[in-house]
Amino acid sequence: MTSGVSTVQRTPHEQPAERQSRTYALMTSGTLVSRILGFIRTALLAVAIGSSTTMGDIFEKANVIPTIIFMLLAGGIFNVVLVPQLIKASKASDQGSAYTSKLVTLTIVVMGVGTVLLTLLAGPLIKALTLDWTEPMMAMGTTFAYWCLPQIFFYGVYAVFGQVLNSHGRFAAYMWAPVANNLVQILTIGTFIVLFGTYSGGNDALETWTTTQTILLAGGATLGIAVQAVALFWPLRNLGLTLRPNFSWRGMGLRHVGKLAAWTLGSMMVGNIASLVNSKFVSAAAPARLSMPNGGADIPGEYALNTSQLITVLPHSIFALTLATMLFNEFTKAFHEKRQQDIAPLLARGLCTTAVPIVFASVAFIVLAGPLGRLFAGSSETSMLQGAAIGQLLLLTALGLPFKSIHFFMIRVFFAEEDTKTPMLIQTIIAVLGVALAFGAVQALPATEIAKAVALIYGITNVLSAVIAHFLIVRRYGDYGVSRVMGTYIRIGLMATVSGFCGAIVLWMLGGYDWGFAWSSIGNAIVSIGVVGTVMAIVYVFLLRLIRSVELEHFLGPLGRKIPQLRS
């Protein structure tokens, strides 16, 4: 039977552009659905075990380690090294069956052995990546890690299956598979809540925690990743490849391609090592809560910090990433055709167009930080305090969001010129500086303030990374219209600020600043976010129309052209 993805791409009367458009729609819709379900999963987890809680931070630590370790040790290899080889192999007479068999076999063996070794090191890993944890916390973290570390193997299988599909032009399945993961985790967390109730406050969960709770929470998280990997098996079969175990790994060409991608791999390693170190510093908040009133509900830790990043990265992923991907091909073509003079106007247009959604999102996060935090704070008596803790981190993280997108756009230029060394150097400087600042914060501040300090450091390093990239761009390619870009961000920033003031007034009327309606429940927080966000968006678009913003037209132009097609 042909899969849905295959049907879309094999429709006989469909033009290539139409197929590409439908595939892109499937990809983006899969990402969006996955993000929404991910938010639901995160919100449910807070209902189950709390957000600014010791148990919440212990589980977050164990559940995040596999992701970072996979990206540190193998993520770059899958995403950078294998794709060119798979594309080359797919053009062979057997459509790459032999090469793919070797690659899948190698992945299963290497990831299997590596996962077993890392799982056996669960205790030392937890000890190395935490700060000042008590013995009961270490024991609980190690138990969670035993259940969560097998995720590394399934991340590897998911990555290699996904890259095989991508190399054959089947992109949608790879983007939709995380939906299955989130659905499984929502189901297991929901079962947890039904069986054991919701988090009701306090920090005594360590004393009463059971094996069944561990299996549902940590086992469910790993089951979700396993289902995400297995979900790609069916579209992989539909490629028509003849896959079988093949241990003839010599001559696969990985060493050669690996040397070419060394700078990119190094950049990923540096970034992920920095993430592990910073998470170690933030983990000190968990033991600091033990002696605090209300269970330390107002003290943000690793769970709260990761949640704030999950929220603020959404507009960057949807808008900046999409626009940068569209322009990346133009950058690459300009370099290949020796049209360096076109790089500056392309970059300026991309930066100015991105400013429209990203600057607005930054202001919206600042205004709505409280209600947004409340969404992921559970339903206990201390949920308002936990929501406020997440909201504080949201506000600090949002300050650097525009610069994160600016930096992302600029390094696309280097990548388009096939320069991976410069982004690596920028990443290294920023990672070392960020870790140094975080270490300084640990020495100067109490553990209860470390998460806030790290959130602020993330914002500062986003600004610095954009500034460094700017100077390197100007040095290599000349002025890209800096005055115009700055003028655009200032003008759009003023319009976004006015819309923010209007939104703040509405939120004040909804009790958003005095523990009123907007704070009283998750449902009320959703209503408040919807009302305030709508008011802000209307005011913002009206003001940009009033000043005849060209950037708004550029941003809405492609969307406006698609609307008639969607309606027809």
C-alpha cells in the first residue's frame, strides 16, 4: 500500500511546483502540530509533577540528557555528514539499497553499543551534570536516567531513517513522526494523572514516589521516542529499497565527508557542551528549594528555564527559519554565479522582513510573560507562583530574541559560501563567554537566582553573537545597508511597543498584574492570551499600515498570494 506521502508525490497530473508546495505544506503543518502537542505535553507534565519543583527538575535533567548527548556525539554526523552520501547513493542503479543497508546496520550497532555503555554510566552522568544534589535526589535522578538514556538509540534510528527518506525527497514523514511521540507522552502523562492525581504542592514527592510512577513518566518518555523512530519504518519500506543487515562498512566514504564537515561538527559539539555545563549550574536550584516555604514554588530551575526557551523559540522556528531557508538558496546561487554584489541587498531584505514577526513576538512575550508562564505551571495551590517563576525567565529570554534571528540570518551567508569555519569560531566565542558568565553567576549569586541569571546570559550572548556576525559580514562583504536595517528595527520596534502598551492595558483589566482572572486557571490564562494577543496584533498591523511599512508587505506578500489558492 502506498503511504500518504508517496501519494502526494506521485500524483501523475501534478506539476513539480505544486508537489513541492504540497510537500512543504505537509512539512510545516507537521512541525506546527508537533509544537502544539509539545506544549500540551509540557503543560500536562506540570500538572502531574509541578514546574518549579524538585521532582520536576530531577525528571527534566534525566529526560534532557539523552537529547543533548545524542546531538553532542552523533547529531552533527547524521545531519551534516550522511546527507550528501545518501543523496549520492540514491542515484545508483539500486537506488542506494546497498549503501543504505550498510548505514542502517552501522547505526544500529554503534548507537546500540553506545547507548548500553552510557546507560551503565547513568549514575556518574547524573553526578557530573548536577550541582549540590542530595543523595535521595541523586538516586532518583539515576533511576530516571536508566529509563531515559535508551532514548539515545532511538534518536539515532529516527535520524538515520529520516535522512534516508529526505535523500529520496520524502520530507513530510520525518516532520510528522514527532507528533506520534507527543501523542504517546500525552497519553502516558494523562494516565499518570488519572492514577496518581495532580501535583498539590510541597517537596515531599521523593519520599512517596513509586516504581509505577517512574515507569509511566520516564518509561513513557522513552516509549514516545521509540514510537517516533518506528513510525518512519513504513514510509521507508515504501521507498522500494531492499534493506538487509550489511556489515561491509569499509569504503562508505564517511571519513572524507567527515573531514569536510569538521567545522560544523565542532560547532555543534561546542554548543552542546556549553548547554550541559549551563544546565549543571541551573540544577543547583533543585536542592535550594528543599528548605523554602511553599516548596520553593517561586524559584525557577531547569524545567522552568527549558520551558521558557521552548516558548520563545517558536516564532524563531516558524518565521526566521522559514525565511532564512528561502533566502539561503538565493545566497548560494549568488555565490555560485559570482554575484557577490547581490548578497548585501538579499541579507538586508531578509533581516528587515524578519523584523515584522520577531520584534512583535518579543514584545508580546514580555507583555504576556505571566499568563504564558501560567499555562505551564500546573494546577496546584502554588501554580501562580510557579507561573510567575516561568514568566520571569520568559521576559529575560525574550529580550534577546530579535538578535537570535539576526545572527541566524547572518551565518546563513557564511554557510552559503561554504564557509563553516567562521560560524564555528563565533559559536566557540559565544559558548565560552556564556559558560564563563554563568560560572561567575554561580560564584556571586545564591542558587535560587541562577536560572534567572542564565536566562539573562542567553539574551546577552544572542546580542553579542549578532554583533560579532555583523562585523564579520561588513568586513567581508561590505555595508549591507546597516542604517536601513537599524532604521527598520527602530521603526517597527516603536510600533510593536505601542501595541504592547495597548495589550498591557487590556491585560491589566483582566487582572494580569494583580493575581486576577488571567492567573486563576490555565483556561483563563488561555483566554487572556487570546484577547490580549488579538488586540496587540490588530494595533500592530494598523500602525504598520499607517506608516506604509514596506516590510509588512514583504512579510504578508507570500501569504496573501497563497490565500486565494487555499480558498479555491
